[in-house]
Amino acid sequence: MRRFLLISIMFLAIPLFLNAEDYGFYVTTSAGYFSTPCKFKDEGNTNFSLIGGGIGFGITLFEDLSIEGRLGYSIKSFSGVTSFKKLPLELEEELNYSGIFLGFEAQYSNIFEYQDFGLSPFVSFYYGSTFEKEWNITLPIVKGKAKSNSGWLKGGLGAKILYNGLDLHTPYLGVYLSKTSGSLTMKEEIEEIIAKQERKFVEKIPFIISIGDDYEIIEDLYLNGEVRFGGEFSISLNLKYIIR
């Protein structure tokens, strides 16, 4: 978290060291859904799914390098029932959370070009944390509470092959290596007994292919739509406005 904030402050300060003609600004709003097959490091599998939206602020350096920070709200869930067998009283729950996320994305547009095609390397990093959930535990003699939260990380590195031969549309094919990981924590409080179990999970298939399109609606306003499959299935929409 601290590293992410430091990186964000550094990229926001970049324009202070450049001439005005070397950079530009843009704002974005986005919404999307993704589902990623994951496995727990102890035992078992789950599908980590998330739906959410956010806003972003970006800087374009030297026309081709875009760096963007994002802040958003999400609702996430884990498929089926998740068991916590190492607690004094074993718990099994269907886990759904709400929370916030921070993101960082960077892309270098058309670092290599051949006729109407361009190659654009891309990197992204997201960190999410959920609000705590609470359940009541009622036993014949005693009562207690169970509390749970979750955190996750998602990173991607790859490139997009762009087709630049159309006037308003820029379709592309993307290939990425990805890494999704996180943890679920369940804390049990029954009378004087306090115990906690953490279950870590990681993405099963670290490879993603995407199909997308950047559409210029009007001057300086762009709509991006993208579908990803492979290590995850996701659909996203992103609206981008360039500030002149």
C-alpha cells in the first residue's frame, strides 16, 4: 500500500520536471467484471469474481507513454462455500464482500510499427481491500462472533497488437502474463476464546488473451471495450476524456 502511494505521488510530480509541450492529462471512468479460477494454497479451489467501477487520472508523456492511477469500489465473491477448519468451531460460509481498490496502469503506444499495425507494451497493478463482515455465533450455552475480511493483488504484463488503419476505431489483440493472489481471514471470538485463520489463494492459469477496441466518439472523448479470456474471463468498459 505504501509503495503504491509513493509511486502515485512520483508520477503526479513528473510534469514539474518537463516542458508544457511534453505532457498532457486525461480522466477516465470505468466499469467491469472478471472471474478468475484460483486455488487455495492449503486445499481446494474457488472462483474469485469481482464487479466494480472507478475513476482515474492519467498523464501522457511525449505523446506515446500513458501512466494512470485509479480508485474504485467493488463487490467480490468466492464461489461455493469456503471452510475454515482450523478454528476452534469450524466455520463454512459463502463469502461476499464489498471494498475499495487502487490501480496503476502504463502503456507505450506504438513502440513498434509496421504498415497499419502497431505494438504497444502494457503493465498494470491493482490492490484491493474489503470492509469487514460479521456473523453471530449462537451455541446452546455461549454466544460469539465471527469476523472476516479479504485482500487481493492483481498484476499484468504484456502487449497489444493494434490495427491503426481505420478512422475512428482502433481494434487490438492483447497477450498478457497475469498474477492474481490474495487472502481470506476469519476471526472467531467465543467468550474468552479468540482464534484466527488465514487462507491464501492464487490464480491457476497466469496467461490472458484479450480482444478490444478504442472508439473515438467525438474529438478528445474515447470509449474502450475489452473482453479477456484464458486465465480469467472479464468484460470492461472505459471512457476516456483528454484534457486540452
